Amino acid sequence: MTLRVAVDEQDGWAVLRVSGEMDMVSSPVVRQRVHDAVADGRHSLVLDLSDVLFCDSSGVSVLIAARRLFRSCQGHLRLILPAKGAEDGSHVNRVLAALGVRRLFDVYPDVTAAVDDEALPLSA
């Protein structure tokens, strides 16, 4: 399945809606879009992965690098995982949990919650 990345803005947050598979071939596209957002002065980003069906180690690497980038510029990175993230056993959530990195990310159930500064992330 082809990776697609749509860029949007909501309530002052840049929103990258990713769908398809994040693998060795497609993950650099996501990495570039994250870097483009920061280069454009965006320091609040939601990565909506709710339509990602597969994520290998290169995809996880992109997520970790994005986290590091946003921390370095005192920004905010929030994720939306497939099937409500921690509430369900989606592939992406299982991969992040198996690698022990799920706890590094603030995960929200949907974009509306992710851009709400009062909303709390889902538990790891």
C-alpha cells in the first residue's frame, strides 16, 4: 500500500495525516514532512497515524527522531495511533510497545483531543 501524507492545520497545530505503510521505502517521506514543518516555524505537531496499517523499525526510527527534533526546539509532538492507540492492540501500538518506546510519546485518541491543550494523553 502506498504511503500518503496530508498536511493540515487545526487550532494552531500542524497536523500530518499519514496513511498506508511506514517502511524503509516510505518512512523518509514522513521524516521530510516533519522537518518541513519545523523549517516552516511549526513547533506544535500532531502525527495522525490512525490510518497506518504497518510500521517497521525505520518508521519507529522516524517517530523517535521527530520526538528528538521537537524536544530540541522546545516544541510539542503528539501522536494518534490506529484503533485508539493504547486502548487497542493495533499493529503500530504493538510495535512501539514491543520496542519499549510507546511510553516516550504523548498519544491521543483523535485530532480533536490532540490539539486541545486541556486534554490529557492516553495512558501508556
